Amino acid sequence: MRKQQNEFVSVMQKEQPKLLRYVRQRLNGISAMDAEDIVADVLFNVYNRMTTDSQVENLAAYLYQSVKHKIWDRFRQAKPPLSLDAVDQVTGLPQGENLIDPNGDVESLVEKKEFALRLRSALLKLEPNQRAVWVATELEGCTFKELSLKWGEPIGTLLSRKSRATQTLRRLLQEE
């Protein structure tokens, strides 16, 4: 057992840089950190397998085969994992930097979220039939004619419900 561990450490030290290059060659645009994660995961799994299973004859070949399978697993995934430090092919910047909008106005985003929460709270205070008409017309884009046919209500009734709902929403939103 100790002999296997010593062999693993010596092979790992010799082959790890080569395995990293192997991963980077096979996966275009992968970050150094993601390549290291793949190699580290393989090394960890192989080491754990060595301690529980029988001895591996050609450890270096086994490591390369394991890395190859890990790369295939990455291709098989429905959606590749998002890596914030992977380089974007278009901008040349790490993808994490693409998430930050330099022109973004944090205050307006916070205000919009707060308004959305206040609106939701106010909508919950409406009568159910008024809320249904308001949500259907304003948020879902339905026409009064569609709703009239769908719900079996006269258009005038739906119009008055929406009018009352709008007045109540304005009052509730101004109070807060």
C-alpha cells in the first residue's frame, strides 16, 4: 500500500503539468483554474481508488485516460458550467468581468426591485377578480375581448374592475 502511494506521488509530480497542458489543448478557452480543477478531481479520484482497489499497472496511462473521460463528461453536460475566469472569445476579458455593467446604476436597480415588491404587496391586497383583470391585462398582455370570451364576463364589467383595481393600486402605492 505504501509503495503505491509513493508511486502515485512521484507520477503525479511528474505528470501534473503535462495533464494540465493536455486539458487546455482539448478544451479551448478553459481557464487555468478550471483546468486545475479537472486535473485535481481526477487525481483525487484515482488516489482514492488506489487505496480501495487493486494496483494499477501503468499509472500515468490511467491518469491520462481518466482525464480524457472527465473531458468527455464535460462535453456531455447539457450546458457547460459557467466559469467566471474563463476568457470570453469576443471581448478577451474574463467572463466574470462581463457580468459587471460599468454603466449600471445600482440605485435604480434597487428602486425597481423595491417597487416590484411594493406592487406585489399591493396586488395581493386587491379583490381577487380585480387583481385577475389587472394582472391579465397589464402583465400578461391579454385584451379585454380575450378575457371577456375566456371568462364569460361583459367587457364593461372587466373595464370597471380594472379601473377600480388601478385606483386602489395607486392609492396603496402612494401610501407606502
